[in-house]
Amino acid sequence: MYLHNLFVYGTLLPGLTNYNRFIEAHKPKTFSARARGILYYLPEDGYPVVLEGDGTVLGVLYETRELMSILPEIDDIEKFTGVESQSDLIREIRDVENLDTGTTVKAHMYLWPPSKAAWLKENGEIIVDGDWAKFLREKNKG
């Protein structure tokens, strides 16, 4: 059975550029969601990444039977090759809490490779509340 769920927390959120380019046309079911991890902002690159950890990352859960055809394009923009040492991000299946239904489901999620954690901790900024959309709104105000 193929997994039809994708958890996103950054540039693939509704209304953002990558959502409009890669997700919107497939009209997935969309749910508010959260997952475990620590959200970092990469100032030089301008986007967020998640590192394994005991924090909470807020985002959106997409459910669509077309996910199998969408994932290769998303793998490409996330620079996921299937080999950790050759990828910017890795894709794993994680437990994600659907905040709209109160259920926990399995979903694909892109994460920062553990082998590169030291670099991220030195060069990234933690987004304490794990909410990229809120971070962007506050950043754009200033």
C-alpha cells in the first residue's frame, strides 16, 4: 500500500510559491498538523529545515492519491536523492498529528540529515515555536 500523506512546514505551505507550483493543482485534502522536531531557519538560503528533536513543528498535512506522482518533483526541489550523504534533506515516514481530526497518521516528511546536525546548529536559527508561517509574517512586518 502506498502512503498518501505528506507533512509540510515550509515553502510547500498553502499560498507559498512551491505550493502554487507543485501542490495546488492536485487539490489535496489539507489539514492543520504537527510533528516532532526542531525547526531551523537557514538565513543564507531563506528557508526552514527540521532536525530530529523534542520540539514541535507546525505545518500542514496533505492527503492525495496523486502523491506518488508529486513526490519526485518535491524530492528534486528538496534535493533528496535517496542517499543521505548526497542529499540536502532526507525523506522519512513519520508520525504526524492531524490537528483537525485529533488522529495520528503516518506521513512523508523532509528532514535535515543527522550527519549534518553540527553544521545546522552553527549556521541555522531555531524557530522556537516551530511555526514557519508565523515566522514569515513577523519577518515581513519588520
